[in-house]
Amino acid sequence: MIATLDGGIQYKGDTGALGYPGDHALMTGLRSLADLVVMGAATVREYDSWPDGAPPLAIVSRSLDLDFDGGLFDDGRTIVITAERAPADRLEHARERADVLVTGDASTDIGAALDELARRGHRRFLCEGGPRLLAQVAAAGWLHELCLTLSPMIIAGGASRILNGPDLDVPQRMRLIHAVPDGDYLFTRYTIE
């Protein structure tokens, strides 16, 4: 995740405005350590294709408002996590282009979906957002580490935070493992205590 010094995750709707090549290289490196990247539908809509050599992608979407004919689904490795109430026609199209995992409700059953993916052999998940999905992952007890880049910007306004969702039942205390400066950027890594 990346955030400004005042906690915003995007400037005027653009998350790319906060990063720079060093942060993108870090994200590529983190992907190489994972065996599955998990993203919400809003975040994944920013991508036209999925990089060669990257681990498979799992997309969480209740509405299935996704471009199933686009490049993200070309290699047949993409997983779609959706809810039982997903539109039937979109669900059929998703099943033609991806491995589909149906949960009771994609927003509340993310823990069950990740449990199932772990049973299928995925062990190291990298959640790249969005903020609602990351809040759900944390609430489900699946947030074990947080890699956060602090961008040397302040933007004010009403930008979302890296986790946007209801309060957690119990605050999760995290321990700083690394803080590495790169120019005015700061790469941090926290783990749950």
C-alpha cells in the first residue's frame, strides 16, 4: 500500500500520482514473493493486463462488473471471488474465463474464501487493495503483515485511507520490522504482534 503523509491513498482519484519508479519496483518485488495477488474490482479496473511472470490474480467482486474479455483473463490463471447473489449472466461469463470461487457474500466471507484458496495450495497472499478489501481482510484475521510506502506528499481533501471499513472488533497492534528511506519516500514493513 502507499499513502501520503496525511493518510490519503490517491490524489484526485489517482493512486499512481503518489508513487514513483522505486515504489513500483518494490511492488514488483513483493509480487515475486507471493503465490497469489488479491485485489478488489475497483483496484483491478486500473489494469489492462497482468504482467508476465507475476503470480496469479484473485479478484473480489460481488457485481462481476469486470471486462472478462480483457487481458487480465487471457492466461486462464485468474481467480474470481464472488457472492451467491452475483448476476447469473455475469457469473456464467466469469466461469468461461476464470476459476470462480463463490462465497456467501464476497464482502463478509473473504476469510472463508482465503481459507479455501489456502486449501488449494496458495500460501503467500499479497493483497494490493483496495481499501475496503484490505479492511475486510484485516477484520477476517488475514492481515499478517503490512508493507506501506509513505509518499512525501500532503494532499488534504477526502481521500480514502489504506483500510476503509468498519472498526475492527479489536485493534490490531503491529510491530515495525523495517523502515527503509529512499530519497524522501519511506518503505515500511510491519507484522502483527
